[in-house]
Amino acid sequence: MTIETNYSIGQEVYFMHDNKVQTAKITEVNITISELNSQYCTNKTTCLYKLSFRATERSGSIVKEEKDLFATKEDLLKSL
């Protein structure tokens, strides 16, 4: 089994948070593969990214799904 992700640890990504475009670095990648149907050998893969970011008055971390992250601000804006 080969697992590929769209983003890497340390990579800066863009996402929406509190109705604003935010940017953050990926600090952790969690991948879960679970069986959906053993009869048909189907699996579900979930990829979550932990991000370290600084909002206006606070900093911390947040977890986002791969589908909610973008490599560039332009890609994020196109998705809206």
C-alpha cells in the first residue's frame, strides 16, 4: 500500500478560519485508513493536518482536512 498526501510537514498552506483567509505551517499529518466493506475490499482514507498558526489576537494549532487546504491563496479564492 502506498500513501500519498497533497502537503508535507513544514509546508505553508492557506485555509478559511473565522471567515478570513489564514495561512499556517503544517506541523503534523495524521492518516487513518478504515475498512468500509470487507466483502468488496473497500477502504476509506482520511488525512488530517495539524497546523500551527497565529490569528490576530491568539496563536495555537488547528486541525483541518486535506480538502480544506490550498497550496496558494489564489487556489483558495478560486474555490469559493
